[in-house]
Amino acid sequence: MLEMSGAPWHVFGTSQCPRCGADVPVAQLLRGGHWCDPDALEAHEAEQLQARLAAVHLEIADYLESSAGRNHLAFARWCREHGR
């Protein structure tokens, strides 16, 4: 590993905070000196939830396009049409 003045070279870059998504100096993250802004934390969590929701929508669409999904839809329609 490349060293500069006794510190690893990667300590001088920036990284994204895993909690709030802000770009923070790596050294600050490593020593625990970063405090997440509540608004940034909320926005980052909302982005993550929207991404997860979009993934669920894709999974549901894939399932409904599969033969098993089409069979379940056909059964649900039959039950609705026959009052079940």
C-alpha cells in the first residue's frame, strides 16, 4: 500500500457516508468525526426506499408476466366473476 507521511494514501480521498450519502473525507469517517445532517439523512433514506420500491415493482411485473403469475391472475378473475 502506498504511504504518505505514515498514513495510507486512501485516507486522503472522500467517500460517501453510508448513512446520509454525503461526500465526506475518508479520514473524518474513519475517526468518527462526521455527523449526518438530519435533512440529508432523511433524503438519503427516502432515495433508498424509492429504489427498493422500484425493485419490488419490477419483481411483481416479472412475476405477473410469468406462467405462474398468469395462472394466478386467471384464477383471481374466475373467483371475482363467480362471486368467490
